[in-house]
Amino acid sequence: MVEGEVDYHSAQTLRMSLLDAIKSPAGEIRVVLAAVDYMDSSGMATLLEAKGAAEQLAKSFCLKDPSEAVAKILQMTKLDTVFAILQNAHGESG
């Protein structure tokens, strides 16, 4: 689960964690974003890079329960059409 702010300063840590997860035997990578308060373009770029890396290894990559802040960015940038997005059972994000 990703928490807090994902910005230029923390995106590298997220990148390393995601790439490690992608290298694991798991066939599906779910990035839980319910506890993310803020995400800037470097965070979005990190998610896009991880998605590409997962696809190269024929792994499923999705975002789960994006917070309201993340959902707004995904919608504004139209990345909500690029990523598979899973939401909680009630259809609400977060």
C-alpha cells in the first residue's frame, strides 16, 4: 500500500518497490492508493513506468482504490483510460 505524498522526493522509493514487486513471481501487481494524500507528475510517471515493466513480463498491473486526490489526477490527465482501476466493493474510491 502506498501512503502519504508521492512526489519528486518519494517517487524513487516507490519506483524501486514497484520494480521489485514486478520481478517477483506474482502474476498480478495491485497498487493500493487509498492512503495517498497527494501525487505529482513524477508519481504518475512512476506508475506508468511500472505498468510498462509489468506488461513486458506479461503481468497484470492495476491501481486499487485510488484516493480522491489520485482519482482527480487520473481523470484530468486521462490516465484513468490507460490504467486498470479496481475500486472497493461499494464502487467508491478510497
